[in-house]
Amino acid sequence: MRADARRNRDRIVDVARALFRTKGFDAVSMDEVAKASEVGTGTLYRHFPTKETLYDAVLEAWADKVNAAVDAALALKAPAREQLISWLTEYATMLTAHKGAAARITASLGDPGSPFAAKCETYLSANRRMIEGLGPALRSEVEPMQVCRIVGGVAAVADSSELPADSVKGMLEIVADGLLAS
Amino acid sequence: MRADARRNRDRIVDVARALFRTKGFDAVSMDEVAKASEVGTGTLYRHFPTKETLYDAVLEAWADKVNAAVDAALALKAPAREQLISWLTEYATMLTAHKGAAARITASLGDPGSPFAAKCETYLSANRRMIEGLGPALRSEVEPMQVCRIVGGVAAVADSSELPADSVKGMLEIVADGLLAS
DNA sequence: GAACTATACGGAGACTGTCTCCGCTTTGCA
DNA sequence: TGCAAAGCGGAGACAGTCTCCGTATAGTTC
């Protein structure tokens, strides 16, 4: 990639990240990103063929954070229920960091063609590790995909209704209790 | 209302219902509804100022179905868990009857200005009746709004990912177990 | 049944968004 | 320094939602 292209690409991602974080995915137009990045829309679209691929680039660094959250939860000196709630809360928080992200990412679970496929894989394996880590404390037939979807659904609702954290917590406790062996 | 207006309005709702059901909310444009209803877009928009108010009119008859589903679930000669799962399944099924509905309706829970406010109220009171009907079988602090949101979230995910029924059932069982007293 | 007015109709087009096309510019290598 | 190849930018195609306003009609009144 040519140096000017590299510079533009990096600047676009930085600008887009700031815009998405403050205004949410839907409320930011591609024209706006182009203008704020001081490039033409053609340039923007050559780097990122769709708005979603741009979003995917913006979320690049998440994988590390996700894995760190799993480690932190499993390292907690606390009952399985606390560990699980800690992880679910962290997971939901990360999903709702950008307005509009939760629904989009969760909707593309299981779609290998989605631009978020890599993110989904990260979440799936994080949940798989969590399930293995908690072992028999969980009911036997829990699937990583199920956890991704249920928590993704809760996060999407929390996001779209702008629910306060403790309201989300209440819902995640219900989900956690449903996941634990009875 | 003038007779011609009444006729047009009724025809628009019928046509829109058929279109929404087969193609889903997002995939149907207002122009398409106008054309298929054989009215101008101006006429369509005078009857229904936004696409969502049109959708609300299309969903008119749902309240009765929702209440019937609660009655049916409570009348089941079965353990509380079965009754609860029966209701949650029915609820999620109704929400996903039109593609795109679940996310929209669930997102407007708690927003009195939404065109779906009446629908939300119906769902809330249905869940309230269910919670009262099941009584001490449920954990003590369950709120109707929580149930609406969690199940709405699961339904929205199921809808957007076009999940098979048994996959949804697995998730609803987890939710149900989380709602039941342990 | 003719005249009249409130009501309703319809479609052109304003506006906003995503994304494409293509002539011009710049980079980096020989 | 010259010259492809790579990159740039913005006009505009296209698709939505929704508004405006001139025209038509229902239904009432005499």
C-alpha cells in the first residue's frame, strides 16, 4: 500500500472511531466520515467498501479486551455465579460501547460472510473458554452460541433503550441463573 | 371520515399487512405500499404519517391474541416451568411473526411517545398477569418489563438470524429457568 | 339536481443516505 | 526525469422517507 493511502486509511479509522463512539453507528453518515477525515467519498469507499467494513476496522482492537475479560472473570476468587455475572456484564458492556453495535454484531453470529465474522469468532471462543472454565457449575448442555445470542439480545435491547447499568445487571442475573446448574 | 378515505385506509392496511408479512418491515418501501394499494404517496402519508404508524395499524389485532396466549398457558395442567415456557415461546413467536418487528417493538418499550406504545402496554400487562398467575414459582423480584426485554431481545436475535424454532426454545428454557425460583 | 365547501387525492420533488464511476493527481521505481 | 500503477475526490446514480400543493370528489344544503 502506498504511503498516502496508508495515512488516509489510518486517519479515516481514527476519525470514524471517534464519531461512532459519540454518535452511534446509525447516526453517522459516510459522507460525514469522509468530510471529517478530509478525503473524498471515493477514497473512503475504496478503503472500506461498505459502512460495516469500516465499522469492523474501527473495532479492530476488541479481541484482546474480550480475552482479558474472560481471564479476569475466571481469576476471580468468587463463586461460579459471581464469575459468570462478572463476565456477562463485561461482555454486555463491550457490546454496547458503540451505540448500534450490539444488534449488528449479534445479528451476524453464524454468518461467515459478515464483515463481523472475525469478531463473532472471538466472542464465541471467549464464551467457550468461559463455559469450560466454569465446568460443572453450568447446566450441561450450554452452547457458546446460545450465550452469545442471549447476551447479545439483552445488550441490543439495553443499547436501543439506553437502559441504566443496574437494569441490565438485573436481566443478566436472570440469564446467569438460567445458565447455572440448578 | 369520508367513505372514499375509509375505503383507501382499509385497503392500505390490508395490502401492507400482506407485504410486511411476506417481505419484512425493512424490505417494504412506502412507495411500494402506495403503488400496491393503488393510491398516491400523499394519500398514504396522510393516513399514516410514518412507516411505523402504518405498521402499528397493521398489528392492530394482536392484543387479543396475546391475552389468549396468557390464558392458554395458565390453563395448562402442567408444572409452572411448562406453563412459563409455553407462554415465552408463544410470546417470542408472536414477536417474530413479521420480520423486523421484534427489535422495533422491544426497542420502544418504555417510550410512551412511540407508535407501538399501546402494543408495549399489552405485552407488559400480559407478562404481569403471567407473573401473578405463576406466583411463588417465580423468583420474587421479577418485573414484567424485564421479561418483555429479555424475551424481546431473544426474539429480535432469532428474527434477525432466522433461527429455527428449537434453537429459540433452548434459549427460552434458559431464560425460564432464570426466572423460576431456585 | 345544482352549487358549494370541507375533505381527500396523487404525484412531483425536496431531502438524506449509500455507493459508483471516471478523469485527474501523486507516488515511487527505473 | 519519466512513467505506469496506485490513489484521489467529488459529481451524480439510485433508493428511501416524507412534504407540498393544485386538482378532484363526497356529501350537504337549498
